[in-house]
Amino acid sequence: MTENCSCEIFGIVLAGGRSSRMGQDKAELEINGKTLLRRNQNLLKRVGVSKVFVSGGKYSDIDDLLPGIGPMAGIYSALAHFKRYHYQQDKTQFKALLIIPIDMPLLDEKTLKDLLLCGASMRSALHYKNTPMPLLLPITEENFKSSQKVINDEGKRSINRYLNFINCTSITTDNLQAFINTNDYQTWIKAQQLIKQGQCNYGTL
């Protein structure tokens, strides 16, 4: 995965939303007999992360420190978890979280691998232009403190604001379909149609 540097990458699925616009838990939506949660977990495993965790929701492996206030809380909770257990003063090893949302069903292996390889080579936070996630986020004290600042500023808890705080770099891709966000039932139906028509790199996961 990252032959040219020493890396430890943990996969994070953000699944703490209330799914109010969808009307049901997005983690349990199914395509081809597999839930979105299972597919996202498999996707992260396929790109070579050390271990996969779920942040938020009833399937969570990570305590939701601030439930009900959006995906930035999931990122903050994940950083807090790894700050507690995984910070090591090994400056030769790049430690990071590869964070994906539960509701991007068209994300594919190549899109995540390109982000991961580029970010690991640069040793920096990285996302694709015009979408805050997927996000490769180094596990550092500075990134944790920045997440605290954003999460404590009520009304300004957006991921984009956080990315500005940490000077996150972005890269481009032509595969914009990968970032379709299925927040509501209509978009969910559209995503399913694209998969059935073979118009995306959905793959078998």
C-alpha cells in the first residue's frame, strides 16, 4: 500500500447521523444484498488499512462524545479515541485516519487508494476538491486541538471549516460520481440506478 514510508492507517466509517431525511438508518440500507455499513467496512479493508472502526450510530466502536451535532463530532470523537490509545512519539511512522461517510455508496477502491497513497507520500491531511470526504487525516496533537476549537464553536461546526483550520490539501479526480451523497431517498434511488446500469465503479465488496 505505502511501500516508500512507514505508515499505520486506521479506517473510520462515520455513521452517527440521524438519517431524518432518509427516514431509516442509512447504515442498514442495502445494495446487492449488502448493507452500506458492511460495504464501507469492506472497502476500507480492501485499500489496506490496519483496522476499521465505526464512529457514531448503534454499530459504533468509538464513543460518540457529542451525539446529534453532525459529522464533525464523529471526526472529533475519532481523534479523541486515537489520541488516547495510539499516539506514539515515533517520528518515522505516519499515523492517520482514512475517514469515509456512511452515505457515499459509489465510493470505489481506486478513489480511496489514490487519496491514501498521495496523502501518505505527502504526510499531510488530504481530500478531494469540492468534497470534504473521504479524508485522510494525520493523527496529531495539532489536528486534535483544531477539532476541539471547531466543535466548541456552536453554529460553525462544519468539516470544511475544520479543513481550513488545518490547511488541508486537496487533489482532483474525474470520477465525481464517487462522491454522490445519498442524504435522501431520491438520491438513494439515483445511486441504485447508476449501479444497475453499470455507470459507476461500484465493484463487488
